Amino acid sequence: MTDMNPTAVGLFTLFIGLTLVITWRAARHSKTANDFYAAGNKISGLVNGVAISGDFMSAATFLGIVGLIYTAGFDGLIYIVSPMVGLAIVMFAMAEPFRNLGRFTLSDVVAFRLDPVPIRLFAASCTLVIVILYLVAQFVGAGKLVQLLFGFDYRTAVIIAGVLTMTYVSVGGMLATTWIQVTKAVMMISAITFMSVMIMARFGFSFIELYDGVANTHQLGAAVLGPGVFLKDPFSTISLAMALTLGFAGLPHVLMRLFTVPDARQANISVIYATACIGSAFAMVFFVIGFGAIVLLPQHPEFYGAAGKLIGGNNMVSIHLSKVIGGDVFFGVISVVAFATILAVVAGLILAGASAVSHDLYAQGLGRGKVSELAEVRITRIATVVLGLTGISLALAFEDQNIAYMISMVLCVSGSTNFPILILSLYWRGLTTRGAILGGSAGLILSVGLIIIGPTIWVEILGNKDPLFPYKYPALVSVPAAFIGMWLFSILDRGEQAMKEQSRFDEQFAQAFDRQ
Amino acid sequence: MTLVVKNMTRHQKLALIFLALVCLLDMLLLGVFAFAPSLYHLPLFGHSITLGIPLALVFMCTVFILMIYYVLSQAGKN
């Protein structure tokens, strides 16, 4: 596996060259803060939609979901359906008001009527927690993947990924990040489509034959075609679905893309294209690739180690499957797609984090809106490098962490902090700054705290005997707690500032839905 | 909240109805997944394919169709 694959090396070099050209060209168009953060609001709905789909379809989702379906079958459905519902929430409830109220970051939306300095500091802190956790997961994934595919040392692989993404963001801003994301999304969807067609061809394009094959091959038989293998209790099922749905609708690097289009209608069109791309890719992953792997991989004993375990673990299912489908050439293609995916997602994440630092914490927070655009963009570039270096250092320190679990942690934090603040500030007049911060803090502390004392970290990593919180996914506790906290602390807030914030709701509503 | 709904245009109310519909369908799908999983194990056409698989596809298509209808109706509004 560590032998250099010429197709992979060739395509890898081509991709890096192409992305650097995109970055160089984008740099010439990124002069103002609006160009840097929002690509001058000139991105079309189609391009932005494809970029949003690329932001969500990270290597962890692609490699992880195929691996999950390979072991747990039908239970992978939760990972396919929940983001679709998240996208529906973004489209029907958030895209239009977001585009009309915000400029560059999520905090712009909530700061419209809430006290700008404290709410920006809090929202930016939540964004940074989400971005750093997500970055570490992506960097660890990149390091492991490149180590496995190209034979590089883990440390070298993480540094290569870090330096490339810092270059994309600090030089090319949102425009470069968007086009790199589009390039990667097109590559990924094409590869998934090719893989699905080739798999279906092996089953005479008959789903009945494919699923009969699954029931005959998997050790659980037909049971793998129904729920209950991986998610064994209702709490875990609902909690995981809640984290995936609401967490998606609160991801800063996905939502800030809504600012790159010219108007609210294009924002909605972006969501349609994103849904088409994510929905079709995930449908092929769930209905064809994951189940196809169950039938096809066991026919190739060379992919299994001495203990009968898949070489490289379950995250390598799609990589091994690519070799079965299209030999060394397609194996090289899929390897590059997986690495390109990580680079593009990391670039989007770093941009979201750097914008939170420069726009929310520095320009609008400390500088109270009096900082020049030039200084703001300069701080974004510095923040990009600092965030990149932080991600690299943490990825080197946490090399052996469970990536898939870190991502579910990110979605749980996002669904328990960003999502409730955003949705209540848009639709509930009663929300006050104090309510948003105290309720959001409750969501943040509970989501992180319950994950730490849950089975994965408390027992599997820290080595304790029993978990203090029995479930892996705490969103069913932390999300309602955040909503209840925001409601409770807001109705108890009777100060003058609270009245002022509530009185601005009508003005916000009119601007959000373009009714002035 | 009542006031917010009262102030909404027809198009915004449509968004609210569609959102409620998607959430309701998702709750149904998840509810069966969590509380009555045996229903999704029902085999179809005398083969191994189970009821859960086509239902999932129908759900995904429904969400997508509602979103397309919403954007098209927005074009009509403008």
C-alpha cells in the first residue's frame, strides 16, 4: 500500500498545480474585505451550491460513511438523511434572512439587534471551537491518508496539507477557496458516479440482485438491510440525527458561503444545487457503494490482514473498492480525490475561523467597527497562518484520535450553540443578548462535557471502567438545554438593553425578508 | 411567535409549511427507525430488499421536490 502509485502521484501534482493557479488568479481579484471574505458577492447560485456541497462532503464523511455502511449497513441512513433535513432548514428558514442581514460572518446576523460586542465575542468563540476541532480531525485524516497512500511520514503529510491550505486562504481568500472547493466537488461527484455505475454493472443494474448479494455475504445476513446494528437504542438514534441535522445548519464555514452570492434568491438557488449534489452523492454512497462493498470486497482476500480485518481499517473501504472497480488507475484517482477533499475543506474552515478572529473579534469587537479594511484583511491573513499552525500542532499531538468521533462532537457543539442562537435571533422577538450568551454557554458546556464523560472519551480513551453519561451522542440533552436556557434567561432579562434589543425585532424582520 | 407568522408573506408561510412537512416526515422516518425498527426489516418482492430502502429514497426525493417548488414559486413572486 505504501508503494507510490504513478496515477495518484501524477494527479496529485496536477491538482496542486491547478489549485495554485486558481489561488494566484483569485489573488488579483481579492483587494477589499468584501472580496476577501465574500468573493465580492459575485459567485453564482450554481457555483456556490456546488461549493457548499464540497464543504459538507469532507473526506471523513465520504470515507467514514462508506466504512460505516460496510460494517453496519442500513444504520448509515441517519448520516444520509439528516444533512438533507439540515439543508431544508437552511433553505426554508435561514438562507434568505441570512443573505439580507449579514455581510461576512454569522455574527453579523445576530449582531443586527443584539448587543454587538458581547454577542460577537461569544459567537466568534463558538466558531473558533468548532473550526479548531474540525481542523484537527481533517488534518489527522489528511496525515493518515497520505501516509497510507503515498508512503510519506505522518508529520510531513500534515505539514504539506497545512502549508497548502494556508497559502490558498491567505493569498486567494474566499474566491480561491470557492473554486478549489468546486474543483474538488466535481472530482468527487464524478468519481462516486463512476464507482456506482461500475458496481451496478456487476449486478446487471439490478438492486434486487445487489441486496440479495448483501444478505448472502454479510455475517449478519438480511438483518444488515434494516436498522439496529450500530444504533441500538432510541436515544442514540434520535440524538445522532439531531446533531447531524441541526449541527449542519449551524456550521460556520457552510453558512458563510450564503454571503458570497448577489441576493437572497441566489442564496436559495445555492441550497438547491447543494442539495442536488449532496443528495445524489450520498444516495449513491448509501444505496450502491456501501452495500456494493459488502459483496465485492470479501472476494479479494488481499485486502484483509492476518486477523481477517480490513487493511487500514474501515475508513479504507472506498479506497480498496476503487482498486476492485478500476484497478490501479482508479485507485490513484480516488486517493487524490480523498486528499483534495481534505485540502478544500480545511481551506474553508481556516477562512471561517480567520474571519471570526479578524472581523468579529478584532474589527467589530476590539476596534468597534473603526478599523480600516486593509488592516482587517491583514489580520485575516495573520489569523490564517496562526490557525493553520494551531491545526498542524494539534494534529501532531493528537495523531491517534478517532476522527469520526471528533466530527460528531463538532456537529453536536454546532447544533447546541450556533444553531439555537441563529434561529431564535431570526424568529423570536424575546431573545436578548444575555439569554443568547447564557443559553449558548449551557449548550457549549453540556455538549463538550457530556462527550468527555461519555463512553468514547471517559472509557475508551481515559481508561475508566464506566461512563458517567451512558450515551455517545449528547445532542438530545444539549440542544434542548440551549433552547430552554436562551428562553429562560431572556424572559428573566428585564433590563433597558433587553427592551431595546426586542424593540429592534420588527426592523430586523423587515430587512431580513426584504420588506422595507 | 404568532406575530411573526401574522407578518409573513404568502411565500414565507409556504416556507414554514414545507419546513413543518419535512420535519414531520423526518420525525416519522426517525420514529420508526428508533421505536419500531422491525417495520424497516420487512422484505419486499420476495427478495432481501427491505421496506426501509425505498422509503429512504422517497423521503430524499420529497425533500428535494419541495425545495425546487419553493425556489420556482419565489421566481414567480418576483
